[in-house]
Amino acid sequence: MTTASAARRAPAPALPPLRARFVFATLLALFALLAARSLYLQRIDNGFLQEQGSSRYSRNVEVPAHRGRILDRLGTPLAISTPVKAIWAWPEKVDATPAQLRQLGNAIDLSPQALAARLHASGDFVYLKKGVPPEIAARVAALGIPGVHDDDEYRRYYPGGEVMSQVVGFTGDGDVGQEGIELAQQVWLGGRPGSRRVIINRRGEAVEDVESIRAPQEGRDLVLALDSRLQYLAFRELKSAIETNKAKAGGVVILDVRTGEILALANWPSYNSNNPSNRNRGARDRMRNRALTDTFEPGSTLKPFTIAAALEAGKVRPGTVVDTAPGTLTIGGATIHDAHREGVLTVEQVVQKSSNVGAAKIALSLPPEAMWTMFAGAGFGAPPRTGFPGEVSGRLRPAKSWRPIEQATMAYGHGISVNLVQLARAYTLFATDGELKPVTLFKEAGPVAGRPVLKPETARAIRHMLEMVVLPGGTAPKAQIPGYRVAGKTGTAHKLEGGVYANKYVSSFVGFAPASNPRLIVAVMIDEPSAGQYYGGSVAAPVFSSVMGAALRLLGVPPDAPVNNVVLPVEGSEVREET
Amino acid sequence: MVRLNLALLALVVICAVSLVTSRHQARKLFVELEREQNLARGYDVEYGQLQLEQSTWGTPARVERIAREQLRMQIPPASRVQIVDGAPR
């Protein structure tokens, strides 16, 4: 625009040059400001707007991952997580009519007073109810009360209940293992939820994956060695034996001889892991897996190991004669008694009739180291390594510290402590040809090799002696099973209370069957039977017989004896034993 | 020259439109995939619940009780059992 053309159209008042330049500069400066601002927003401080923008089209989505299941060896679930809702409120934001509150209380099974108390709590978060089934949570959501919300969570169910609870354990808040296998295998079982970023459309549906922020990690399933049918059987028989004998506690372990798998591990007292009120501190005593976490003095069930040590050392042969008369033996001021007075016995009969004096005499012919090596070789004094938390190793003192009386009492299982799983495992020595099998709570693919401890001939000789125990003339005719040959040993141990042996007993029986080709080992322990009977042969052996008989039948193990093989002695002529 | 340009323009337009449609298709398929995956997850949950239910109904304790009380079944005494040697030879 030149002055000439402007002048041609209309005479315009001339603009003072200074003013024109001022306007031009101002406009330029404003444009520069805009450019700078846009540069600032686009390049320098772009986070806020980017976030605002992306929040309108994308979203972070949680990818759920659940905890793995625990299964038994047949695939029966022992623990499953299933999604539930946790209902919570922000008390000051809750605005509901009394009718709505009543409906809410009904839906989540909370009395009006309890509900009111929670809604008057301070803070901005209070759980109204956890572990609510999704259908009920939907009913609560339908009430549409402001300030009441729900969250997804998982709840774990244990179909096995009290039969399985001590082995499986349970999970606490956030589905994290707290007891038992749930605790020990937390890393394997636990799932980790992932998160990813997606683009959403106006209906809120994800239309495109942008990126995976964190890949979810699903919990893995865990297969235990337990057989739920055998577990139930063991639990049922144990419970009824404890009731009949008015005992304090007890345990039953079933081992597979070929693999060392624990097929059943039952304890009493027990608890139901589905019931939260069973999980508090007061119930700790019932939660303990006694067969692994508690030790006891095994008593006579240890005699076969003493005899095995003597056989291995070549000190005696099964037919060697030992004089146990007059049924007592005094060593350094202490006297050992036999419950049943016998005269001259063979080594085989010492086991069959469970003579303490005989076992002590045989033990004293051995150097302490030989006995110690035998006991340690059988796995005593070392944890059984089943993979269970809190298992104990029991007590086996070094051979150097043994005095002769201690060596003599150890020969029949006093002055040494074991847990029930260790005891069952030690009998793999006799059930196989002298191998100690590793024990496990987890399923194995096939037979597992053990560590050779005994010469095969020794193992066979002891197996024969253990078979004599259940025949008339032995301590446990009640352990016999129709159709199967059985081998085993009783134990009746005085309990040690405050350093002295009290008139309380631990009755036990450990045995295996079929004796011609052993498949299962069953160990039974009954703590403080107080209904009159306390001998291992009359308290624990019947439990062994019913558990083993039913287990062999369930597993389809062919019988190795005619069905009329059970020979019971004449009433009153049973051989008794103490320790 | 003009003809070539027009042809190229048409090509560009076709490309652009097909990009838009394929993108749209992809999103629709993704929505569908997402829905199916949610469904699968739902079925998974249901499967777990059914397993739970099955094992609750099938606990050995319950089976035994029904067998004994309702069906009046019992374990035959050993004297009434005949073992058939079915071992493969």
C-alpha cells in the first residue's frame, strides 16, 4: 500500500510514523509470544497436556493373574482361588436412606448396629465385608449408594477341609501363603498381576493395544504326592482311634516304598482352613503338622535298627541266643525292665517279643559309633527334607557322649527323639533291600533311587523278624490284614515330662505290606491313650491294620497270602511290651 | 502428465481409504478378541468354581456316608472275596 493508491481512494488522515511502527511492533511481539507459548507447550512442558490428551483415548488396564491350584496326585483340587469382591465404604461420602442401609446390611449379612459402627468410623476407607460372592456384590452395587464401592480380590477355598488342612495350610490377606505348603511354595503358586496400555473408544471398549507395561505372571499349579482317598482313610481311622482311646493327639503317615512319596499325612487335632475363626492365634496348637514339627521318643520301633547294626557288624546272627532272664538288667545303678518276663531268646525273638533287656545286651556288644552310624544312616537326627516349613530334625546325640546306660536305652528308642515322618522313612531300609529313600510331599514321575545303607541280607533278615512280630507270639497280632503278609514293629514309650518318665505313653506302630514285595509303609502314633489300653500292639496296631488293608485294596495291590491268614492268639496270652 | 497425476491422486485416495478401513477392521477385531478373552477368563473362573463344587460334593467323607447310609453298601468280609488272577502273562 503506497501513499499514492491510498490517496486515490479516499483522503485518509496520515498516521504518524511513530504510531504505525509502535502498532506493528506490538503485533509482532504478540505473535512472538504466541509462538513462544506454543513452542513451550509443544516441546518443553508437554507432559501435562500429553497426559490429558492420552487420558481421553487410552487407559491402563490391570491384567489379573490368579494363584495356582494345589492338586493331589489324582488331580483332585485341594486349594482353588476364585474371584470375590471386597465391599468398602468412604464413610463421610455415604449418603443413604435408612431403607437402603437396611438392604445393604441384609445383602452383606451385617447387623444394623455393626453397619452403623463401621460407617461412623473415621478415615476415608473402611471394609464393610471381604470375600463377598460376585452375585451379592452385584446386588450391593445395584443399590447405588454413593460412597460404597467394591474391589476385586481372590478367595481361596480348600475342599479337603480339616482332612488336608495341616499339609496344605492356608493363605492370608492378598492370597499370600501363611502356613504349610501354601507358605513354602509361595513363589511357585503366587501370581503377579500385569498391566497394559490400550486405546479405548467412546464406549470405553479397548480397541488397540499400545504397550504392555508389565507382563502378568500366572500362578502355577502344584501337584502334591498326597492321595486324597488315602488321606481321608488315614484321617478317619486316626480320629476314631483317638476317640476310642481318649488320646491327646496322634498321626498317621503313609509312604510309597518305591518313590518315597508321602501318600497321606494325617494329624489330630486338626482344624478347618476354610473357617477364618479357626486360623487365629488360639488355634495355633491345632494348626501344627505334628508328624513333621513335633518329636517324640520312639521306643521299641527303634529296636530293629539296633539289631540291624549288630547284624551288619557281624556280632550276632538271627538265630544267636540271648539270655534275657530274669527280665531286668542293671547298668551303672539304673535298671532296665522287660514288661513280659522271658528266658532265653533268639535275636529274632528279641524283636518279636520286644525284649528291652535283649536289645540292650545286643547293643552293649557294639561300639557306640556303630549304633550311631546306623541311626544316622536311617535318617535320624537330620531333617527329612520333605519341603514342608518348620520340620524338625529330632535329637541324636554324638556317639562320643553316650554313657553305657544311654547306649542301652537308646537300643530300645529312649534318649533319642524323632518325628513320625522320619520314623516311617527309616523303615524304607527294611521295606527295600537296605536303601533309605528320600521322602517328598510332591509327586514323583517314577521310582526314586535311595541311598544304600544296609546289606540286602541284613534287610531281608530284619524283614523276616518284623513279620514274626504280627504273628501269634509277637507283640502285634492285631496288625494282621486278611490276604496280605504284614511286617512291622510296635512301640510303647513312656513320655518324658520335665526330665522324668511319667505314666503317660506314646503308642506307635510302623509297618509295611505286602511283606513279599512291600509297596506301602504306614506309621501310626497315638499320644497319651488314656482309656485303659496303651500298648502299641493294642492301640496303634489296629489302626495300622485298617489303614493299610484299605489302602492296599484301594491301590489294587494283589494279595500275597490266602484270605484266612489271620491267626489271633488265645485271649489273654498276648505278648506285652513296654517301650 | 495430467493423466498420470490424476491416476496417482486416485491411487493415493484409494490407499488412504483402505488404510482407514483396515484400521477400523483391526479395531473391530480387537474389540472382538478382547470380548472373547474376557469370556474365556469368565469361563476359567466358572471352571474353577465348578471344580470346587465337584470336589465338595465328591469328598470321600460324603461319598462314604451316602454309600453306607442311603445305599446300604458295605465292605465284604475277606472270606467272601475271590481274587481272580488277572495279571498279564
